[in-house]
Amino acid sequence: MSYKVVCGEKKRPGGKLVKVCLKVHENEIQGALVTGDFFTDAELLDKLNEELSRLRIKKENAADVILNKIKKMGIKFIGLNVEDLREAIEKALY
């Protein structure tokens, strides 16, 4: 099975950078990784990325699923917001 890795990023003026990489096979996301120079709880970010590495979702649901996981885990980011994350995900996909 072949797949490709696509990445999108968002840098806020005066803010931080967020980068989201997605492992894509046909119309399915089969893993994701969130990185950047923002501040957050490192253990929670590691746990999030571990969960995201096991994703199996349709591309059109990617942003909502990832953002819902972040919300459920209570992860707070300093230097970026939810819309920055959504934009990075959408840039990776389109």
C-alpha cells in the first residue's frame, strides 16, 4: 500500500508556528503529527501525537476529528488558536 505525507503550516504574525503532517492513502488519513514552536504541555502533545498516529478517518473529517481530540484532551496552546490549527490541516489537504 502506498501513501503520501502532506504537511501544512500556519504562522501567526507575532505568534507561533504550527505544522500538521498527514499520512494519506487514497481518501483516508492514516496518521497525523502536530508540531511547531508553540507552547503547550509536552506530555499531552506526545499523547495526542501517539493517538493521531493511529488515525483512520476520511480526509473530509480530518480537521474536525483532530480538533475534537485536542479539545477532549484539554490541550491549551500558547501563541496559536484553534483556527490556526484548522488552517494548517486544511493547507495540508488542499
